[in-house]
Amino acid sequence: MARPLDPLAEFVCDQLRDWAPVTARPLFGGWGVYDGAVMFGLIARDAIYFRVDGTNRPQYEIAGGAKPFIYEMPNGKIIEMAYCEVPAEILDDTEELARWAAQAKAAAFRAKSGKPKAKPKTMAKMPVKRRGGK
């Protein structure tokens, strides 16, 4: 049985419906926010976080502090992810939220393109038939 959509996830998808066909999918007790196959946001602890990097992080700092998404591993290690909380006043402005979402999606693309590609599997060399029986 599918998990019912979180009210905040439903609100964000509705706010962004004119920008893109945004969906929310369950993700480790929260929700991932996607445009197609690209996850550019997450919802956890009653907050929405968008993907950030050096290009769009300053706008979060200017808007009142770039509160990052952090979580604690079972071993006690604190992990800070490249997602920052979207300021509440942005959530109510559909045009501004769409602009921030577009920048978050671009940051997700940049992060993906910057990762090293997996090495292609090499095929075992086939024995070469030699002429003349050698």
C-alpha cells in the first residue's frame, strides 16, 4: 500500500505545478521532491530543503541563513547534505518558489555531472586465431 502524501509535500507539488510536473516520493522517513528523474528537494521534519551548491547557496544565506539539512548516523556521526531549508516566505510565492526550484534542479544537474563516471566493464580478450596453426 502506498504511503499517503505528506501535506507539505502535497502543498509544494501544488505550488510548483505551473513550473513543472513535480512529484514527491517517499525517502527515508521523509519525501524526495522530483522533476522527472531529478531529485532537487527533500521534505523532512516539517521543512522543505532544496539542493544547493556554490552557485545558489548565497541566495539562501541572504534570505536569512542557509540552514542545511543534517542528520545523525547510528554511529553518532553528523552528516550535512547539500540541501538548505527554503525560507517560509518563498513557499507562498509561486513564481519565486519556481525560480528557487529551477536553481535547485540546476544544482542537482551540476552535482551529477561533476561525479566521476563508473568505469566501463572491460570485456575479456577473446583468443585470437592465428594463421598457420601457431
